Amino acid sequence: MYQEKQYFRQLWVWAILAFAMTVTLIQSISANQYTGVYIMVGVIILFAVLRLEIRINEEGIAYRWVPFMITYRQMHWNEIESMRVRKYAPLSEFGGWGIRWSLQGTAHTVSGYDGLEIWVKNKKRFILLGTQHPEELTELIKVNQSKITV
């Protein structure tokens, strides 16, 4: 079984959050109103625990966003038409990282430029799951390619 957990740990994300918290704190102190600070603390906690989990096992491929999705979204092997590991351009293809939609498909990414593109049968759009381990996924796809029925 393959499992991957990805967290938002990019320095630029935390720099933006720290800047926003500083500005909010300064404004809150001067106005003696702390609602913004509470909201920013909540956002920072959210980014600290937010993660994309991907697992691949005998049943198929599943993913979820913790803490928003309690259960995994499952794609069984017999529902998959094709899949491949590929490089993607997060900004030009999807407008950034996170859960992003485009005309061609939906991306679930945290960081980086590698992803697993999955075409589900009877769907006109693909699902792209970002990965930090493209070589390992490429090997796993080769092993499981026979489970995909056309």
C-alpha cells in the first residue's frame, strides 16, 4: 500500500500569514477590536493542520483533504480509464495550488510540479493529485496497470 501526506510548509505561505497577522494585530491594538486577530489565529491553525492524503491499495486510488473530508474519495481500479505521472504548471494550468478547477480537470495539490493524472471512465475531465514522490508513483502505476480494465 502506498500512502502520502502533504502539508503546506512552503516558506512563502507562512511569510504571508505572518505578515497578515502582524498587520491585523497592529490594527486591532490601535482600534481596541480583536476579532481580526481571532480570525487570523484560526486561519494559521487551519494551515498548520491542513493536509492532502493520498493512498493507493488493492481497491484503487483514494484521496482526502484533512480536516474537511472525513472519508476518502475512492476511485476503484475498474473505474479508471487511464493514469500517468506528469509534470504540471500549477499557476498556468490551474491558477495555483490547493483544490483548483480548469476546463480540462480538477487538481488537488499542495506544492511542487509533479502529479498523478487520472482519467475516470465516462468523465470528460481528469483528476490530478499532486505528489512529492513521482518516481515511486511511476513504479506503482506500472505494477497496477493491469488492474485497469478498458
